[in-house]
Amino acid sequence: MSILVYTETENGKFKKASFEVASYAKAIADQTGGSVTAVAFNAANPQELEKYGVNKVLHVENEKLQKFNADAYAQVITEATKQETASIIVVSQSANAKYLAPLLAVNLEAGYASNVVEVPNTEDAFTVKRTAFTNKAFNETAINTSTKIIGLSTNSFGVHESETSAEIISFEGAVTDENFKINVESVDKNTDKVSIADAEVVISGGRGLKGPENWHLIEDLAETLNAATACSKPVSDMGWRPHGEHVGQTGKPVATNLYIAIGISGAIQHLAGISASKTKVVINNDPEAPFFKAADYGIVGDAFEVIPKLTEKLKEFKANNA
Amino acid sequence: MKILVCISHVPDTTSKINFTENDTKFDTNGVQFIINPNDEFGLTRAMWFKEKQGATVDVATVGLKDTEPTIRKTLAIGADNAIRIDTAPIDGYQVAKELAKVAKDGEYDLIIAGRESIDYNGGMVPGMLAKMLGYGFINTCVSLEIDGNTATAVREIDGGKETSKTELPLVIGGQKGLVEESDLKIPNMRGIMMARKKPLNVVEPIGNEVSTEAKKFTKPAPKGEVKLVDAENIDELINLLHNEAKAI
Ligand SMILES: Cc1cc2nc3c(=O)[nH]c(=O)nc-3n(C[C@H](O)[C@H](O)[C@H](O)COP(=O)(O)OP(=O)(O)OC[C@H]3O[C@@H](n4cnc5c(N)ncnc54)[C@H](O)[C@@H]3O)c2cc1C
Ligand SMILES: Nc1ncnc2c1ncn2[C@@H]1O[C@H](COP(=O)(O)O)[C@@H](O)[C@H]1O
């Protein structure tokens, strides 16, 4: 039996989430017997996947598929699934993976479980543990179909090395014009900043920061930690920061290693969206702010005094630990 | 232009999440239900197309009778006509199949759904619906303009935005950005009165097998106490983050 993973690349380089889905698929393979096949588009070094237990890479080098296109990519993965007679497909929960997974599910008439956080239980029925109610609960979901798609939550399983040797096979993937209904005209990507989805550390600011003119404090701190910047909902509603930075239940989900919330009260809708982060730090001048109940570490203090000091001390720390 | 807005009926964002029947069912006791926030942004954008471009706007929900107050609210906001497919939603695939039937019958040019429902966070229905119908699909859509038969849409990607053009018919998975928070409308008295006279059509489900099923719910383990660090002692925080949490 083969387990298929969709391994994403950016400018030819594998994203960290690709190593995570590969590691996860390898864990399923160890449990159920079987091998791991990756589908990779335009990877500079497909061989790299063998470090994470991938036995075979179907490498797609198609001029038409240079740029991500959800329907066309789903079509290629559909064909790969059929060719390999794979019964389990694992994708990450990046924006692109979430875009294509439902299309893939219809192509393959497969049950799809999103936001999965653990290796499936295959003893009786095939069940997966997934988050629900925006991290306020977990839910065991049975997938009843013979082909199953798992959307693995970012950072829930981790990257685990497992050296093997992978066979690299060039894969055509017959796409048709039908797959290109959506014509991408332009991509506007902030290339010198890490995205919230990919960041190891996220620094988030709330209304306590008083106004957009103070955001250099957040940005300096973020730069020190190579972190992404984020914000609470009112901050983006008021136009202090772009919508893309709004995190929480109705914004972007954050599942990072370290989340630092500054001047954010910790409303339930905010906490729900960030609670999958491993370590949470709050800086707030109100000791009664609800965020203190949800955080691992906290400083009761004025953001305008604490942030510059923290930035400076972290710079020293980085210099000493480089 | 005929628009269909898919409405998911979800617990209010402040709801206490509890379970009953041996942790197999969501406990709706005392829970307030609302229009899924992502759908409310989509519905408000649809209202714009109605006002500025003469579109007609239908809404559809897959759900039992308890969803009707939510549906009435969409009519009060300004939708012209509502359809309720009379079955309990169990999974994304099933819901998408039911909606696909209604969408096909209604020959809509544009179908607006939300990026995800805030209850089960599936993020499935709009994409599945598009594929079942053979329409184009744009997810995490934060801006949508229609000119004749051509749609220009912006979608959020990790770390940026992507602009694309496509022809109708189209399905989108929408979210905040489609309209601003301040554009959301609270239904007024007139809207509420008019909503009572608008049609709410209940249709029979086609019924189909479910591909996934929620079996059991659990809640995350309670969180330990926060460790407070003195604002004068930032070194201590750095020490804890480095040595204890191993986060830096
Ligand atoms: C349907 C719905 C969906 C929502 N979805 C989201 C969501 O996805 N994400 C989200 O964030 N919110 C969401 N909200 C809004 C949420 O309820 C809160 O209103 C919001 O999170 C509050 O933002 P805030 O913490 O920045 O502001 P406030 O609540 O105003 O808090 C500001 C905090 O800053 C502190 N502060 C002030 N001055 C200083 C200082 N000098 N130094 C340090 N601290 C200071 C204050 O003590 C306070 O705790 C949603 C609400 C609704 C109704
Ligand atoms: N029961 C339902 N009835 C109508 N539309 C729904 C239903 N469930 C989900 N949707 C639509 O699909 C979107 C995504 O939902 P989901 O895939 O459940 O996360 C929602 O924002 C709605 O627009």
C-alpha cells in the first residue's frame, strides 16, 4: 500500500510543512505497512525528501505547472493517486493545500478530514483526531471511504528524520485547459518577511499599541527573532495593519512555536485562533487581562517600556548564542 | 446576475463549547447561533452586487428547522429568497452535494460561500461544490469584482495576495476583506418586517452517504498557571524561553 504526500515547494525549495507531511506519512507507513510516495512540483532537489522517509518521488516538471494552480495541481495528484493505487493522501494545511484538498476529494470521491493533529487510529474504523470549534475542542472523525485525505495541521506532528533512499521518477500529469479556468494575473508577496504560516515565531500587537505609528516597535522585535508580525482584529479593522495580519477565530490561524502577544486583551475569539501555538507570552499593563490565563509566560507592564528592552536584550542574546 | 450565498448556521464566537450524549454531540443548550462570520462578509458583498449591479441574491442552508432564525436574518439583511435543504449537515461532502443540486437547478452565475465554518472548520464545502458543478473556484477570497461575465478576484496566500481573472460561473470561499467590518449591516425594523413576507423554501434532501463522521469530542487539557516575570527582569524571560520552553 502506498501513502501519497503532496510536498510543496517555493522557488524550488521544499517548505518545512513538506517535511512534516512526509514524516507523518512515514509514521503511518510504519504503522500500517506500505511505502511513501511524494508528489513534488518543480523541486530543485527532490532527493532531499529521502531524509524524511519518502521512498519514491513523482517529480512534476511541466512548464504549465510552474505556478500553483489549485485545480491543475489537484488533477496531477489525482492521477498520481490512481497510478500508485494510494489509499491515503496527506497534505499540509497551508493556504494552497487547503485550496486544493476539497477539489482532490471530489476527483477521488475521497473522505477528507482537515486540521488533523495525530497519526490515525486504524484499529477498528479509520479515525483521525482533529481540532474543532477553532481549537476549543478535538473531535475524532471516522473516514468511511476507501480513499482518504488527511489535512495535517501545521506543527502538530513535527519534522522527524528517517533516512532512506528515494527513487525519483519524472511524472507528466496530463492537465487540460479545463484545469486552468482561473488565470493568475499577479502575485504580491512580501518576500523579505516571513509569513505567519511559515514563521517559527509570531509577534502580535493589539489595540494596546495605541496606533499604527507605534508598530516599528513590533517590527523591530520581530526582525530580531526572524518572526512574522500579526495583529488582533480591531487593529486590522481600523486599518492600522493589513487584513492579512489579523489572527484569531475569524482571521488567520497561528500554530507557531512561539507567540508573543503585546497589548492584546485575550478575547475568546483571539485566543481560539492562536492556542495551537506551543509557547505563548503576553505583555499587558493590566494584570486582569484574560490573556494571562491562556499564556505560559507573562509580563505585567507597559508595552512602550517593555518592548524596546526586550528587543535589546534579545539582540544581545542572539549575538551571544549565534 | 444570479447569486447564491451559502449560509452555515454556527454557534456564536463566545459560546461555551460543551458536549452531551457521552461526548458524541455538541451541546446546544444555551448556545446562541449566528450566521457564520465568513458568510456574513460574503452576504454583504452580495448585497453590494444587488444594489450596484442589479443582482438577485438567494441564500441556501443545509439544516433542520432550528436554522430558520439564522435564515430569516439573511432575508432581513436583504437576500431575496431563501432555500433550506431539510437535513442535518453531517460532513462537508454531503453538504456540498446537497448544495450542488440546488445550485444547478437555480443556474446561478456566482456562488459565494465562506472560507470555513467556525464550528467544524472544515474548509471543504466551497471547493467541493465548485468541483461537483464544474465551475471555477477561488478560495480565501478577499476581494471580488464582476464586470459582465468576468470576475476579478484577490485571494490571500501565505505571506501575500494573488490576483486572478476568470469567467463566471464561479464559486468563492470568502472571508473578511470582501467587505470591511464596518460595512456589515444589522437588520433594521423594515428589513425584519419585509423578511417575514419573503419566501423560505424548504426542499427535500437528495440524501447521500457521508464520507466522514464526527464520532467523539474531547476538550484540551486545562492550561497550567502563567509564569509571571517582572518587567525589570527581562533576562529572566529570555532565560525561560531559551532553557525551559526551548522556544528561542
Ligand atoms: C464574531 C467575532 C469574531 C471575532 N474574531 C476575532 C479574531 O479572529 N481575532 C481577534 O483578535 N479578535 C476577534 N474578535 C474581537 C475580539 O472579541 C476582541 O474585541 C479583540 O480581540 C480585542 O482586541 P485587542 O485585544 O487588540 O483590544 P482590546 O480588547 O482593547 O485590548 C487592548 C489591551 O491592551 C492593553 N493595553 C493598553 N495599553 C497598554 C500598554 N501601554 N501596554 C501594554 N498593554 C496595554 C489593555 O490592558 C488591553 O488588555 C471577534 C469578535 C467577534 C464578535
Ligand atoms: N450546512 C451548510 N449549509 C449551507 N452552507 C454551508 C453549510 N456548511 C458549510 N456551508 C458553506 O461552506 C462554507 C465552508 O464551510 P466548511 O466547509 O464547513 O468549513 C461556509 O462558510 C458556508 O458558506
